[in-house]
Amino acid sequence: IAHSAVVSMRPGLDEGAAENFDIPRSMAEAYRVLGINPNAAPAAAKKLIDALRLSWHPDHARDAEDRMRREGRMKQINAAWDMINGRRAAA
């Protein structure tokens, strides 16, 4: 979880710019965004995703900029998880 949080805080992001959180376009990108191993057990992966969602939830924001950043990251997490689960076709 910590690794995934660090990946999303890569240098060059404008504070508060939700559009800088790229939506994954392939399965490899989805796994990278989530910071999980493609061979992880489904139950373990689900627990990690739930923890990521909780840690990035917009309700934990300190201010408006932080809320926008968290909303962008949540969209990225949800899109990656949907792709991995087959609910979203790879672009």
C-alpha cells in the first residue's frame, strides 16, 4: 500500500491537478498503479485495494487542493481495479 501511495506522488505533479492521475490503459499499467503483483491471490489483492481506497478517500482531505488530488487518485485506483476484474476493457 505504501509503495502504491509513493508511486502516485511522483515528482512533477501539480498540486490539486486531478487530471495528472493517468487512467491505466493496459493490465500492466493497472497492476503498476495499484502496486500489486499480478500473481497475488484475489483475496489478498482485494484487501490491498480496500486499504488503498481507505487511505486515499477524499473525506480525509485537509483542504480543497488535497481533496482534488485524492479524488483523482481514487478515480485512478477504481479504474485500475475495474480493469483487473474485467469490468472495464483495456483501452
